[in-house]
Amino acid sequence: MPATADPRSARTPTRERILAVAQDAIIVKGFDATSVDEIAAAVEISRAGFFYHFHDKNALARALIERQIVEEGEMLNEITARASELLDDPLQQMLIMMRLMAERYVEVPGGYAGCILASATYQDRLFDAEVKAANRRAHLVWRERFRAHFDCIAVAHPPREAVDAGDMADMLNALIEGGMILARGMGDPQVLVRQVLLAQQLVKVLYSGP
Amino acid sequence: MPATADPRSARTPTRERILAVAQDAIIVKGFDATSVDEIAAAVEISRAGFFYHFHDKNALARALIERQIVEEGEMLNEITARASELLDDPLQQMLIMMRLMAERYVEVPGGYAGCILASATYQDRLFDAEVKAANRRAHLVWRERFRAHFDCIAVAHPPREAVDAGDMADMLNALIEGGMILARGMGDPQVLVRQVLLAQQLVKVLYSGP
DNA sequence: TGTACATCAGTGAACGCGCGTTCACTGATGTAC
DNA sequence: TGTACATCAGTGAACGCGCGTTCACTGATGTAC
């Protein structure tokens, strides 16, 4: 990876560096346990300097979550685009998308940015209604996106068992969030990858009629 | 529910009441955001009184996690026992166990105690090696328990696709943890229940050969 | 080209509040003789 | 049955530290005329 692209480098704008450093720390320790002081120190500015960029510690949380939503969306766009370049059949597309997702989690073992959302979910109090709404929207976007895809699949490949496409979409999301928890809790990053690949197999079985 | 069995009642030992009250608060707000002060106030003792029962705030976390592990184990024992009373076939047993689990999550909408473990996973710093090890052990117990069951199923009902029994076991766990995150994040407790029932359908499809 | 002003990206010191923790002490209950 | 001592389940007040936040100020860069 080129040094200039590292968001922690001194050359990138301070605000970006704060976000990058904060994200790393929050993933490891949680939001509360990450002090403004240590974030500022890591970026080599003063504590007051931090408040020039974010009027609140809450503002940092919001920025992090919103950034995460955007990045996740872009990742899904990329993966969707690549899958539809390669194949026409919606089931085959889905299977390859899941493979691409799994590969992403191999690349970034341990530093799953997705947990930002999950960990936010477990710290209600901190975050105002705006943040909660953004979080909720992110989950709904994910659901609608994949629901549509599963609907397409069902048309071409009637499932062996009648399932709700929205539930299937949620399952992918839940399995990734839950896989991250297991991976951390068990100290084995591979758990997440294996869960995505297992889900892929189950999707295949469900829609590959006799 | 009988009033005498309510762990928040003034009749039950103070230590138990602290645990119950703390668990409720931590699930809603997270560990850091729940102060010793408010726990003590809810139990109607002084802050110092709290430290008579738990030498540390960390000791509270440990007790909560260990209790959770025990309770989860008991729940699984119950469910397993009921399933093997009703049916002989391991696949049918598994399917009924999953239905019983789903029913549990209907009963307790919103107050999923399981999150205690998940939220602990996202707050490394707080908890010493002992707590982390306990958490890890809990996941491994879950995996081995269900791995054995999936192995049995595979013998009687060869799966349509070769899957790892350990991964299947992890999937149940991941889906429940992830389902809780989705349920909270989307503000819809039903999401969790639907995920467990969907997983049930997928298990059925996977092992119900032609 | 020089001067005046504005904006940007911070600094350093201070404030105050809440939180976890400690400690000397206390009243009620149990036990030994 | 009475007395002495021990243990249990706390209380109340105090301490000190870290944290988020504020505020007056500053040097560097950009812009207008």
C-alpha cells in the first residue's frame, strides 16, 4: 500500500487522520474508553485542536458512522458491478458477490470497520436520534438492496422452501455482524470468512432446484 | 410471573438484585455508561454498599458474564432435553430446538441477555484476561455442543452440500448475535425471531435429501 | 509591491463535574461460654 | 440467662483523577485594493 494513501500519514488532512485513528482505537476499545486526549496525541495535535474539527465527541461518532455507511455502500456497489459484469444469472451473481465479500474479510483480518455500527448499537445513550436514524437507515438500505436481488433469484430459480427475501437479506447482514462478534470473541478472524462462505453454500442449496 | 421470583424485588439477596439491575442497565446503555451510583440507587443501597458486594466494577462484569454463561448453558440443556423427549431423529430434534429458541426470543423482546457477551466483546480494555477467556470458552462450548449434533444429523441425512459441522454450529450463534444487533439497530425485535426461523428452514433444506 | 484585514488551523491553560474507590465507623444478628 | 466478642451488611464523607469542554489568543496563509 502506498504511503501517501495511508489516512494516518501526516500529509493527509488532519480531520481524516482523526477519523482514521479514532476508528482504529474505537474498534479495539470501544467509544467510551477512547479518550479525546489519546486521539489528539496520536494525530499530534492538542486536545483543543480536536475540538476545532469536531465540536463534540458525539460529532466524531456521527462522522464515523456516516463515513462507514458511505464506504459500505461503495463496497456493495463495486461488488455488485463486478458480479454483473461477469455473469448474467442472478443466482450466480449472488454467489460471486458473497465470495467477493468473504475475500474482503480475509484481507482485513481483525480490523473490521463494520463493528463501528454494531458497537454503536450497544451504546444507545451516547448517540442522539440522528445517529440512531442513520444506523437504522443503513440496515434498511442493505435489506432493500439484497431483497431485490433475492426476489430476482427466486423468479429464475424457485427455492426449495418458501423464504422471505427480506429475511434472506437480513441474514447476510446478521451473519456478518455476528461473525465479527464470534471472530473477536474466539480470537479467530477466520470465523467470519467461513461464515460468509457457509452462507454462500446454503444460498446455493436453497435455490438450486433439482 | 410470581413477585417473589423477581430478582429486582427487595426480598431477594442484595447481590442478586445488583446483578439484575446492572444487567438491565448495561443492555440498554453499555457498561461504561452505567455508573455504580445509579446501580446502587436502583437497589436502594449506598455507593459504598455496592463495593461491599463487588470489590471492583470489573468484578461486576465478571459475575455478569459468568452468570450469563451458566444461564445460557441451562437454557440449551432444557431445550435439548425437551427435543430428545419428543423425537428420535437428530434432524427433527434440531429443527424443534431451533423453534424453541425462536420462541424464547418472542417472549423476551428487547431484553436479550445475550448481548452482555457481545457488548463485552466490544469493550476489550475493561476486562481482564480471565473475562476474555470465559467469553471465548462460552463460544467454544456452544460450538462443540451443536457440532456434535450436526455430525449426528449428517450421518442420518447426508447434506446436499458438504458443510463443516463446526461452521454450522457457529452459524447459529452468529445469527443470534447478529440478529440481536439488527433487531436493536432497526428497532424491530421480530427480526431476531425471523432469523432463527429462517435458519431453521435452511437447515431443513440442507439435510432433507431428495 | 505594500498594507489591511480575514480566515484557517490550531495552542495552552483552566474549569468543573462525575466517577470509581477508600476508609473509619455502625447497628443488627449470631455464637461461645 | 447474661455478657463478650465476631461477623455481616451496610453508611457517609472524602479524595483524586481523568475527561470533555471552553476560551482567549496566535502564527501562517490567502485576498482586496
